[in-house]
Amino acid sequence: MDMKVFPVKHYIYSLTLIFIAYLSACTSLTGAKDSNNNDKFQVQLSEQEALAIGYKIWQNESGAKVEGLTVWNAGEEFASLGIGHFIWAPKGKKPVFTEGFPLLLQFMQTKKIAIPQWLANTPYCPWESRETFNKAINSKEMLALRSFLHETLSTQVEFMAYRVEQSLPTLLASLPHEAQREKVKQQFYRVAQSANGIYALIDYVNFKGEGTSTTERYQGQGWGLLQVLENMSGDTKQPTAEFATAAIKVLTQRVKNAPVERNEQRWLAGWTNRVNTYR
């Protein structure tokens, strides 16, 4: 296994740099159609902007803690990895939610990012349960995995931005009526072209998905980006505040629709705090 383990000082120093980038990041994050006026969204981020957004997402997911880069939450059947807590399931487990970690690794390969060989050759999460995962939390493999994820923060943001870029055509294709498509497209661009809008879109898609997967439904209702855009009022001069308000409405409905045994009410306050950072 070609693993590297980095000392704590390296983590603290890098975290300090990321925090500085977060404080000083530019706000020139824009989205626009392509040259043929197609509904293709493009995100252009500088390294500093990517680190700034990455820090905020990392803060949302795990308080920007290094140990939060590799977790397995209670009550879940999969590991959550990286700043975006990308899902990685063991063999034989198929999560209801989008399994993002294998997609992240594929994206890294297209970007010619050097992936540790042991990781590149492991198609499924090698830890079969939360118990075995937590027992291995300080193993060489786990330390190496955290080091790798810590070193590739900006690439993880690129991946999340790429997912947003791909989302608009998917959202529009899922809607049967032109009026629906026009509203969603209009709200998407309103958010994207406003201050904090790129962060809001990237974080929410990573956080709760595009909203087009039929498996991500409770009682027939979704909770992703599509549903949030559909619930925006569209009548204020603060698109990201509208987006946050609509997201809280959608997430509250999700909790009401969720199976009782999942007890999703326990997460609603944290979800609300998270989307309020979009305002």
C-alpha cells in the first residue's frame, strides 16, 4: 500500500491557510450559459475560492475537523468521507441516497489526481459495519485516507461544482411542462448570479442531492435542489435568502414524511442552521 501519514502540525498549518482563504476569498463566483445559449451551467473557481467554499462545507459537515473526514454515523449503513461526507457503502449494501465517494474517485482519475493504489483498487468500502469502521479509525489505512482527503480539498470542491454544472439539464429534463422548466431555470440563475449563490448551490446539491432520483423520496415527495427551486417565491431581491427559506420548508416536509423509525426530527435544527448560512 502506498500510504503517507502526515503529522498533526501539517493539518493545523493547512487548516490555518484554508481559514485565511475563507476570510479573504473573492465573491466573483458566477454562472452563465455556454456560447450556444444552451442550459449548461459553468462554475469557474480560483484555488482560493475553492478552498473558501471547501472550508465552509467542511465546517457544515463536521466542524472542519480532520477526524471528521472519515466518519460512519450512527443509524447509517455507509461511511461518510471527505469534506462533503461523500457516501461509500460496503459490498452488498445499496444506499437509498447517491453514493458519492466512488464518483469522486472517478472524477479525480479524470483530473489525473494520484490516488493511493490500495484505494484505487478498492471498489467498495472495506469496512463492513460502523463497528469495524470505528475499530479501525486510527489504523494506517484510515490515517492515510484522511491524509489523502485533507490534501485534495480543492479537488473535492471541483467535484461538487461539477455536479452542480451537470444538474441544470437534469432538472429541466425531469419536468414535463415548459412553465415548470422556465421557473426552475430562472430561479437557478437568480441564485447562481447572487452573492453567496454558488456556495449555496454547491453545498445543497452535495448535502441533499439534485432531487430527481425516484429513490430519494418519502411519500412521493423529494427534498433536493429541484424541490427547493420549485418552492422559491421569486419575488424578492434576495435570491439566496429565498433559497434558504424554501430549503427549510422542503426539509421540514421531508421530516414530516420520513418513516417514524428514522427519527429525522433530531437533524432538522442542524439542517436549518446549515441552510441559513446561504443568506
